Amino acid sequence: MSWLGSIFQRNRDLPSSFSTEDEIFGFEVEQRAYLKQLAIEICINFIARTVAQSDFRIMQNKNRIRDNWDYLLNVRPNTDSSASDFWQDAIYKLIHEQEVLIILNDSGDLLIADSFIREERAVYPDTFKNVTVKEFTFMRSFSMEEVIYLTYNNEKLSRFMNGMFEDFTQLFSRMVESSMFANQVRATAGIESTQKLDEESLGKLQNFIDRMFKSFRKNAFAIVPKLKGFEYDEITDGSNGGRSIDEITKVLDKAIEYVAELLGIPPVIVQGSLSDYETALKSYIKFTYNPLLKKISDELNAKLLDKKEYQLGKRIEIVGIQVKSVTENAEAVDKLVASGAYTRNEVREKFGDERVDDPELDKYVITKNYQTVEGGETNESKTTV
């Protein structure tokens, strides 16, 4: 039955409806879970994108080695994804699900597991069973020693993702509902009670009203014939105002700010504000980004290198985004080299650049005049290179 038929049916039962409490009802605010999900997506993807820009270097006595692992970690981990996409997906899964499992299949590809079962053991290494990647499930089990397994422990974020944030959700939902209600076009349609109210008559009238509303909604200029015994009156025309878009957006911004703080991201970075941007970026790199890279590098060193290789000076280093700019700090670079405190290769490393295979750049040079005090006398040391 159409809505018009329901109205007339209720009018027939009008005398008894006054004593029925169930006829008095209100609107239940729709729970818009996407507010929380959107805030999580924005913040986690921000961290994932920054890690995806990192350069994974296999170093042997400060010299970079271009082996198969270098290619897998930086170029093509598997046949279906590039290195940047791979690490972005891995970091997203790590933060969102609090853990990520990366395996090396028989073809030599690095794969991110979609699901798995971890069996913990007290004496022997833990094992992973039912490892599933996309739609394929490995029949074999994987030992902890042969996989890359990372965990991300954030109790506040876990509580948030498991059901907190109801206040923000309800507030956002109520503001959207009130705005839609205030801007809604509402009208009444009257019909003479002397007309026949059978199903056929109601169907024809309903069809006419539907076509009339459709004409109003789609056409810039609409003319509707006036029927005898039928009246149409608008109560509101949709211009009553309500919550502005700016007010609704502020709630979303506050939600993003809350999630960013849970993840250790200064909110000004995610929101794109230029106020104190450089200070906020330094804070993010020092307290959130670098610790995450350290967690990843520790796992890679433990799983991709054996004890003997590590003792012989082989390392896996991750060089990420840098706040320091060589051109902006040219004066400081000059002082570090000119004072003999660092070699030119050491300065290159501090700015994230690779060392140059030139013995001259590993020498300490002094291009300034310095004085030392010996026995109360001043001796001037002048060494110029």
C-alpha cells in the first residue's frame, strides 16, 4: 500500500488511535559509523604513505650492497605490486589490525598475509598456520624465524576502534539529520472526503502526486493542473537554514584531530595547516615516524641477516623522509666539515645521502684557524686544506 493509502487507512481508525501510546513516536538518529572510519583512514594512510617513501639499504661496512633483497624491498616485492604500494599496504594493516605478517613464497616474492593463525610456544619459535593471501591458503606452516612479523601496540587506539567515539558519532549524526530536516520541502495534499476512496481511486491519485513531485524536483519551470477537490499546500520550502556545512565540518575535523593524537601525529600536519608546520613535522618524525622505522629495521635485521653477517658489519638501514635540507643548512654543513668534527661522507650520511667511494671524502679536514691553550699560553694552530 502507498503512503497515501496508509494515511487514509489511519484516518478510518482515528477514534481508536488517540488512546494508543504506540502512535506517538520520534526519530532515531542514524549511527554514522563512517565518521570514525573516515578519521581512521585519513590518519593511518598518512603514516603509511610516509613510510612508503623510505629507502631500504643493505649496508656492508658503510657501503651499500645491491643484492636481491635490495630489489625486493625497494623495487618489486612481488609480481602484483610496487615497493611503495607494498609498504603502504603493510603499514596500513599493521596499524589498523595491530599486526602484519609478511612471508616469502617459493617463487621468492614477498607477500602480505590477509589472515593467519598464530600458535605460540614457550620454548620453540611460534608458528603461523592457515596463512591466506587473497584467495590462496598455504598448506604449509611458517616458523617465526622465516617470516617478517610486526606488531603495533596502541591500547588507546584499540579501545577507540572497538567501540569508543559514540559521542562524536551521535553529535555528527544529529547535526546532519537536523540540517536535512530544516532544509526539507514539506507539503500537505488534501482531498474531499466525499470522493470514493477505493484502491483504484487512491492509485490514480497517488500516481498524479508522484508525477507532480517529480516535475517539481527535476524541472526548473513546472505547471501542474489544478484538480477539483484536490489541494496542495507547502509547509516549508527548504529555506529554513539549519546547521551550516562549516559547523558539520568542524565535527569531522575534531574527529580527525582526536585520531591523529592517538597515533602520535600532530593534527596540524593532517589538517594541512601551515601554522607551526615545520615544528610539528619534526615532532612527528622524531616521536612517531622514526620509532616505527626502527621497529621495521630491527625485524628486517633479525630475519634477513644471520648472527655472523651482523657481527661482520652488515646492516639493513631505512632512510626515510628528512626535515633537514642540505641547501638550507649549507652554513652548518660548512662548519661541521671546516672544524674537523665530521668527514664529508659522514655529513652526507646525516642528510640521508649515500657515501661516495672516494678516499678524500673520508678524511678529516680543517679550514679554519683555531687556538689551543697550553700552560697558560695561547698557541695558534693554522691548518689549511
